[in-house]
Amino acid sequence: MADYDNRLVRGAASGVASVDAGLRAHMLRVYNYMVGALALTGAVAWLTANSPLMAVLYRQVATSGGVALQPTIPGYIVLFAPLALIFFLSFRIASMSYSAAQTTFWVYAALVGASLASIFAAYTAASIASTFFVTAATFGVMSLWGYTTGRDLTGFGSFLMMGVFGIIIAMVVNMFFHSAAVNFLVSILGVLIFTGLTAYDTQKIKNYYYAGDNGEMAGKKAIMGALSLYLDFLNIFLFLLRFMGNRR
């Protein structure tokens, strides 16, 4: 009887270890996708900013504060194309092949890079680099907490998602009023909200893994998880850049 109990305990421990190893492999896959997408975005942004394509996407206009960059018609297309791809990927991921989902993900990251080329014209390279490293540290801490905490973050995430809609509305309204105070408040809230969403999304990726699925569906789940974390990282970076970025 004792031998049977010992075998049962060892079997249960082996099952837990197998699940943990599978989870680690899944999370590594997610982070690899995310880091690859960030690298692609950064490379495309830098190459676009330092090529004739920059003049195709943006034109210089005189403003009361000096000279500013304004998107051209192709620039607006590149600016809004990533949003269209997010909706496409979100609604079609279940019916898409794994290779098609991968291709869409990489195209999305490249288009985001082209749309962000203007930050290299607006901010110094040193301030962009320092903001990136602060973002990476913040993201890493919150993602680790989301991975290890035993607290259910579902309600926390729902509250933060309402905050995302709130800052989007505030940013749209402020396009007409140009209030520095509103812009400052939105920047602070943006950093806080997407920092919190990093933990929530990390835990959500874990929960989706435990829900099962193998093969192509597991791969597509990794892509969607990477997209969520990529957006969290990118938004933290962009909102922090408003504080830490030194303009040219």
C-alpha cells in the first residue's frame, strides 16, 4: 500500500513538473515573439527615419511652436494600417493558418515601426535609448509579478481596460483643445494603466495555456499573447517618452 501511495505521489509530481515545463516553454515562445516584434519595429523605425521614405510619409509644416512633422496621405495609411491588422488578427485568428498568423504579426510590427519613424526626428537618440531601458525594466518587473502572483487579476484587468478607453477619449478630445495639463495627466495615466495591464496580460496568457490546445492553436495563442505584451511594452515606452524624451 505504501509503495502504491509513493508511486501516486511521484506520478502527481511528475505531472506538475510536466505542466510547468510546458508553461515555461510556452511563455518563452511568447516572449521570443514579443522581443522579435520589438526589434523589427525599432529597426524599421530607424531605417525609415534615415531614408527617403521619411519624406514620403511625412512633410514639414510651420506651427506656432516651430516646424513640425505632419503625415502625408501615405503616412496616414501607414499610421492606421496597424490598427486594421489588429482587428483582422483578433477576429480571424481562429480560422487562419499558423503561418498566416505569423506573417500578419510580423507585417503589423513592421508597419508600426514605419509609423513611429517620426520619434527619431522629434527626440534625441540618447533619450530614446534611456526610455527604452526604463520601459524594459518596468515591463520585466510587472510581467514577472503577473506570472508569479497567486492573486486573480481579472477584475483588475477589467478596470484597467476601462481606463484605456478613457485615455483614448481624452486624447481625441485634447486634439481640439491642446491642453498641456490634460496631456500631462493622460501621460501619467497611460504609464500606470499599461504597466498594470502588463501583469494582467501575463497572467491571462498563463490561464489560456492551462485551458489546453496543442499544435497550431497553441502557436496562435502564443502569437496573440505576444501581441498583447508587445502593445503593453510599446505604450509604456511611448507614454514615458513624453516625460523622459529630450526633443531635438
